Amino acid sequence: MRRLHLFFVVLLLSVVGLSVAWYKYHTLGFPLTPDRETETWTVEAQIRVETGSAPASVRFALPSDPPHYTLLDEGFVSRGWGLTTQSRGKEREAVWTKRSPEGDQTLYYQTTVYRDQEEIQPSAYPGPADPPELEEPLKSAAESFIEQIRAGSADIQTFATLLVKEVNASRPNENIAAFLKPDATETERTRLAIRLLAIARIPARMSHGVLLTDEGRNLTPTTWLEVHNSRRWVPIDPRSGSVGYPRNFLTWWHGDAPALETTGLQGATLTFATTRSLRDAIETAQLQSSIAESRLMDFSLLELPIDAQNTYRVLLLVPLGALIIVLLRNVIGIRTFGTFMPVLIALSFRETQLAAGVILFTLIVAMGLLIRFYLERLKLLLVPRLAAVVIVVIFLMAVISIVSHRLGLDTGLSVGLFPMVILAMTIERVSIVWEEHGPADALVQAVGSMIVAALAYLVMVNAYVAHTFFVFPELLLVVLALTLLLGRYTGYRLTELFRFRAFKTLAHVNRPPRDGER
């Protein structure tokens, strides 16, 4: 029963930790690797207006939840103009107004977008489209054309694709030739496709957007067709009938109305400019989380002050080092002085580097051990003896720093980062083991401690490990689960297999013969 309870706790901790980490990675976009940059696009709409003497107003469609992209931020530049933003159903628009405009002016709208979706999200079905009212013989011709397309299609998507191809054919079907002018524009052909789809009761709409290109200038919107397949809006190229937006296509607004509507102006032109940039992936994920109003960010370490963040970048690695010690001691069988002494020494190695840290640590412990043996002759009590060892350790650290500075070796100055209490306790433990079990056993445990500290250092100093546990601290629940699981391990340690190899061989030689071996 206790074992089942432990397994349930381990499973619960693992599921919670991995689920939260997956949500932050998959939904909020937090990166798994450090120094990762994400591609963002800055799109600027330039509205050049020719003002007159009358009060002027400019209505401009704004992007709202475009497929495949997330709006990270936006801004307006319209000096001297009043500005409001409002919604028309699911569409947004900016309204600039000015009572007494003077001269030609330019209004700017700028937004930064980030591609975070590969699939278009599902949307509510708007209901069957209302068929247009047509008179004969146009009505019969349109219905005959729809029946021909329906016979050659399998679903709404293929129906719309075949219809668009017929509308754009060089020699269109005779049933729709009457609907098309010889010099029909792309927009007029798209309107015709929407009307014909409405006869088939298929909801369709126009969409307009900008093709994102690096350092693009004087860009104009491109018209697209969207058809609802009862689950989501499916984009279709109204020129070729191909399905899906181009990868760098940003949908700006929907509907047959233009993006720009003005009153009181002599003229207005709209152009777009785009540029590509790289932004830190964590910064992008934070902006995306705030836009999504994720409450998870309220409990993120990224919201702490910088100095506190730097502290936790180190502290969060201590549990991982503890797991490494548990694994090396309980499963591998490496003997060390103390339980967490190697982890603390490994943390100090982060500043001294591994080779220099091992040399300095060995030097201090060796010199301190000599003085500890001398203190043993004085027959001191435990607490005064430990206090004396601490004083000696600090004195030795100061001497090493001074000597290394005089010799021009800056590495020795970092010896002050070693935890002096841990050094003192290590010296005390080495001397006790030396006296009780001999120098060989003390040397084995000292070497084991250095090996564990070095391995823990190599893991904890890894930039990917440090980044992962800082950005996804919930993974500590998984570390806790593994630690609890290893806490019930009672099997052979790896080193014991070598220690007892002679007994195993002897048992094999002295076993009684089996039937057939006599």
C-alpha cells in the first residue's frame, strides 16, 4: 500500500511539472534553449491625406486576431489629430478626426507581429449563405454551373477550389460567361466567386492582407477568398484556387469594404512597409502571455527584480545537484564526505572554473588537515576544535589570495568564494575517517567527493540546463519525483557488483553439479 502511495505521488508530481512546462512551451512560446531569437515583423501603414478646409475624418481597418500570427504591440503617429479605436463586430478600426486640417499630412499605424500558429483556429459556423436574387436566364445558368461543380467535388473545400479555377479560366464555362466582363479585375472575379458560392449556400468572404517581405516598401493589400467548411475559415487563392495563405501573408481585414474610408478630404492613399527583425524569444513569450492574459505569468520568476532572478538562477540548480548525488551514492555507490558538500563545492567551482577549483580545494583541505592533526594533540573539545578549524581555513584562504595576487595569478583570488564552513567540516570529516578507518579509506572518500562535485559542476554549469530550470522551474517537481523514486531503491549498487565479484565466482565454482553435468 505504501509503495502504491509513493508511485501515485511520483506520478502526480511528474504529470503536474511536465504539463505546466509543456503549456508554457507549446502555448505561450517559451523557448527550450537559451539565446534563442524569434522572427518578428514590423508592419507600418502609411496614410497620406490631402486635406481641404472642411473637418476631416479617416477610418482605417486594423488587424484583429489574424490567422497564424499574434499582435505583440501596436502604435499610432498622428500629430494634431484626434484618435479613437473601435470595433465593428469582430473587426477593429481606427478613427482619426480633425476640425481644421491644413496641407498634406501622413498618418501612421505600426504593429509588430509574431508567427505562432501553423493551423487556422476553429471558428463558429456563420450559417448557410443567403443566395442572391437572380433573374432568368442568369438564375438557371448559375444553378446549372453549380450542379456541374458539385458533381466533380467531394466537399466544400474542393467545391470552392474548382469554382475559383473555372471563374479564372481563360475560356470560362458558358454558364458563367454572362457573369464576367472580358476585362474583369481580380476583385470582381472574387465577388463573383462569393455570389456563386452563396447560390450553393456556402458562406464565403473576402480577406485582405499584406505579404511580409524584409525591407518591403510601398506595398499594397492583396485580396484573398475565405470559405467556411463548418469548422473554420479556409483561405483560397482567388487567382489559382490553391488552398492556404502563403507563409508570410498577414491578414489585415475582412469584407468587401475598403480598408480606408475618408470624409472631408480631397484624396487619400494607403501603402504598407514591412521589415523583419529578431527578438529575444523569452521577451516575445512574455508579451504573448500578457496578451493572452495568462495568470501563470503572475507566478513566474521572470517577473522578479533582476538581482533576485540572478540569485534563483543559481539556487534552482541545487536540487538538480542533489539528485545527482542521490544517483551517484545510492545507485552507483560512490562514497563522499557528507551529503550536500559536493553540491556546494560544485557551486563554488562555477566562479573558479573546474581545474583551478579542484587545485585550490585540495590545497586548502591538505593544509587544513595538517593543522587539524596538530590540534588533535591539544585534546580540545569538539566545538572549540571546529571553531579553530574554521579560523585556520579562513586564514589559509586569505594567505592563498595574497600569495596568488603577488604572483599575478588572479585565479587564487576566487578562493574566497569557497564556503568556509563546508571546508572546515570536510577537514574534520577527513581527519575522523583517517583516524578510524585509515588513510586509504579517507583518500577514497575524498576522491569520490571530488568526482561527484566535478560531475555536478559539469551539469550545473551547462547553459541549457540553467536556462531550462529557470524558465521552467516547475520541472523541479519532476526532480522531486525522481528523488522520491530513488529513495526506495534497495538493489545492488554498481560498485558492489565489482566488490562482490569474487564471491559470485566462488559460489559458481562450489555449486553442486546439476543433472547431466556429472
